[in-house]
Amino acid sequence: MLTSFLSTGSSSSSSSHPTARSGEVDPEPADASLPRSLRHVQSFETSAYSVIGIPTSPKADEELNGVGRNGVMDGSDAAACRLFKPLPPPQPQHPYQHSTPRKILSKIFGIGNGGNGSVRGKSKRMSLRRDADVDDADYPLDGEEGELIDDEACFVDAKEISGFDILSQLPDELALHVVSQLDLQSVIACLSVCHNWRALCLDPQVWRDLFMHHKGWKVNTALAAWKASQRTPAPPFITYSPSTVSRRLSLSFTLPSLASRRLSQYSTSSNPAITRPLSLVLPTWDEGIVPLSLDWKALYMTRRELEQRWRSKSYKPQSLRLSDHRDSVYCLEFDSIHNVLVTGSRDKTIKIWSLTTGELRQTLKDHHSGSVLCLKVIAAEGFMVSGSSDRTIIVWDLGGLGKEGTEVTGTVKRVLSGHAGGVLDLRVDKNWIVSCSKDAVVRVWSRHTLEPYCDLMGHEGPVNAVGLQGDHVISASGDGKMILWDLKTRSRVRTFEGHDRGLACVEFKGDHIISGSNDRKIKIWSASTGECLHTVSGHDLLVRAISFDAESGKLISASYDKTVKVWDLEFTETDQIAPAQDGSGGEIVVGKKTNVTATCVREFKDYHTSHIFDVKFDARRIVSSSHDENVVILDFGEDLDTSLFL
């Protein structure tokens, strides 16, 4: 981390000695009889100056004090940033003026007049500063000879401390690449070093890299590309071909405020003589995926403030309550991109809402003859499936989801039958529809043909939840077991046992399976080994629903105890050590062990008055449904533009 400090100062004597002036003799000090090297010397603190320049404007102060909404920064970043605030001024006890930080910088970097310090030999005056008149009396004298002497313990030749700004010596491409490797605290520190460093630190590529390297921070790349294309004038595309690799990059014409440095003029037929930030004319491998023409500094600051709101127990999210159902709300799905929320209820209806305003846009009724227990929606495709206690699965075509003010339509495409009990859970991807039921059977359907593919049987009780990832399915049952299935071979891979009572919910992401149970516990498992990695306790009643984001490690759980909890899961790996088999008595690494820690970040209660049945979340909000007939939306993004965040 670029947080090293260089400080300097000088130490000098304020004692006087007899000097003849106009025939008069000054009074001698009390220690005049002592050798000069032993006389009392008044000193001052030299740690009050830092090489990091002092901000020269309110804007610079704001950037040094923190990055975030209203200039507020919390946590470790704030502590790091405070290191670069100007230190309190010293209280000099000597009549001569100290060097200023600017002069110290000029000495260290060898620029200006500050780099010409010198030290002369014995009996000659030593000069380390050319900007102050210093009497010979301020330098130590030999008590016997009365001559100036060199004191190497006190004075250092300034030429030996000279240096140079290495970034200014590099090509712009390399300098920007170096700055892009820094963390937030270092970027903030570099903002006040000089104009050149400030321009580099304000370049959009630096802030994009800070954003993309942050754990769990994601943007909607399709929407980002669309927003970039809507700029006026629209950015052209040019081709850059280093050696044999051709890379396309987008140039922005609307970000002059993001960097003070300007490159040479670049002209196109439609946009002559337009200046742009440095990174916007540099090739980047992922330019077509995440365009640089967005205001990445603003995006970073907004996303960081949003994350702070999630973690700050003093922040109360805005809540929106939807109360149009006439009975328990068992299930929900939402899509923030298309601004749609879909809920299913015991009142046998499916309701479609505006996610942001809570406006009811459509009610689908008279299709299921029983409670709607589960549903899944792919809003971009207008695709939905719903499962009911009437033992059927309905495949829907939805129209008008992404268009505000347009009537939403729901058309039944196919009714799937086959279960002998109520359909309790569903999962969908591009190839499969997977359902589970009270009949203890997991049924798999082809998404393309809507025909049955196979039945998976092995549980001894109702299958309450399923998870789907590729060609693997995980099923969680009231018998207290989970089974991992391979759809290609239509066979069981392994069985997971460890909960004390029946399972109610499951999530399957990567190699991690997360289960919630009637034993009030949440367990994290390895799908590849079947090992239980960690057990999370905290709820007082059955854990009814969980939602997990593998990239951020954020887990949301909802329980019959009427609470919603936010957990941070941390996954680390350590070497597994075993004795060597060669008889040497040594040890060898035989594999990796995954360690999991779970921290409860927030707890939300008093939003529901009865059992919570389902919960989902994204970067901005948590949505939950309950036996109290209500759907509650907790919004952490009030007054923030979070449209690009996932």
C-alpha cells in the first residue's frame, strides 16, 4: 500500500556567544563557560511535516477526508484517509523559520532551488538552505579553536536525498496501469501529491478497476453498454491492434471533468477536435463488456455508500408494504432490471407489481384451483412457471413486464401434471424445469419440449425444496436428508445428513450447498465432498427461506420467528497436512480444506407479524412475504441511482 511517509526538519541552537558590536559586549549566558557542544540547545519537533502535500482547496480537503455520499467515509478506509490529513503546525522555539513542506518536496525530488544544498569542510560555513540567512553562531563551534566544524550527525547533504517522480518518467499507459493497481486509500493519498498524479487518479479506468475488484460488486453490463450508447454524441468505435491482437474500445466525449490531464486532439468525422481522459484512448481487454465511458468514480461512490447502509445498524431502510393478497403469501420473485415483482398466495392468485412503486399491475386468477406454493420468473424472456397444491405446474407467457404503463398479460402455455401431491418448489434454467412435491418425488421436465425427462426417487418424506445447477439437482426433504442427483445419468451422487430435523429450504451455488431446517440451523456443505463446512445458529424457530449470492458471500435467511437476518460468509482455504509415507517423519500437503466463517451483519424484525415464508434480495433491497398476508420491500437505495447494480 502506498502509505509511506517522509518527514524532515532541522535542529539548531538558539544560544548566543560574545560578539563585538560598536564597542559593546552582549551579556554572556549562564553556560558561556562550557564548550559550545555542551551548551543548552533549544529544539523543536520535526515530525510535523509530511511529504504528502497539504490540500489547497475545499474540494481537495473533501477528497482527502473521504469518499462517499456527503463526503462521509466510515470504517478502515476513513482511518487510512485521515493519515493523509495535514498534521498540526509545530510550535517552533527558535527564531529562524523552518523549511515548508513544499521546499522539503523540492529537496527530496531534486527539483527547483531546493536540490542545491551543500556541506563544506572545516573552518568554512555550511549551507543547507539558500532561502534563509543563518549566522555562523547557529552552527557548532570547536570550543578551543572557535572554528566551524562539520557535524555529520546533525546535517545531511541534501543532494544525497534527491529523487524524482517516477510516474512522470513512464509512458502514460504504464503510469495509468501502475495507479490502477492501488487500493482506495492509496488512490486518495495520491490525489494530493501533484497535478500529474491527481489526473491519473481521477481517470475512469482507475475507478472502474476499484469497482470491479471489490468483492460482490457487479453491474448490469447490457444496461451499461446501452447507457453508454445513448450519450450524445454517440461514442464511435475504433480498432487497436498491438501485434496480432485486435481489441475494440469505446471512446467517450462526455467526461471532461473526470481528469484534469488532457491528451492531444483526436478527431473523427462526426466529432472533430474532442479531448478525452487518458484511459479512454488506451486499449483494454474488457472494454466491450464494461464501457469506460460511464462515470466510474460516481458509480464507485454510490455503490460504496449503498454497502455502508447495508452494514450500518443505525441506518433504517425505507419500507414498502404490499397488502392486496387476501391470504398467506407463500412465494415471490422479482427482477429489478424489469422493475417487476411477482407473488403467489394461498388465495389462489398470482399478482404482478411494480417493484419501485408497489403498484399492482395484474392479477392472474382462476387458473390454479389450490394455493400457489411456488413460482419462478425469467422476466427477460417473459417466462414463468407456478406450482400449486392442486398438484399441477402451469407454464406462462408474460407480456409487457418491462414497460411501465403497459398492461401486463399472462397466457397459459402448458399445464404440467404428474405429481401425486402438492408442488412445493420449482427451479428453472435454460434446459430444465425441476419440481418437487409432497409425494417425495423430484420430477424433471425438458424446458424446450415441456415433456417429462425423468423422476428422481429416494426420499422417505415430502421434498420441500430443490436446487439446480447445470446437470445437477439437490433435493431437501422433510426426512432430514439432502440428495445430490446427476441428470445425465439420472442417478444419485451422494446423500447429505447432519440436520436434526426436517429440511425446509436449500440453495445450490458453485460447490456450496446451503440448507435451512426445522432444527433452527443453517448448514453450509461442500457439494464435491459432502462435508459439512459450517453450522450457523441464530434463529429461534424453523428457517423457512434462504437466499445466497456466491460472489459477495451475502446470505439472507427468513424464519418462523418473524425475523430476516443478513449474514456475511467468508470462505478461505488452508493446506491439509499429513505425515509423509516415506518414513522420514516429515509432513506433506495432501489437499485443501475450506474454512467458513459466518457473521450476522443485520437483523430485521417487527416488519412482519407472523411466519415469514419467502425472501429474496439484490444489491439494493430485501423482499419478504409472510403468513400475515403482506409483502414487505426494504429499500437501502433511497435517493441513490442504483439502476446499474446487480
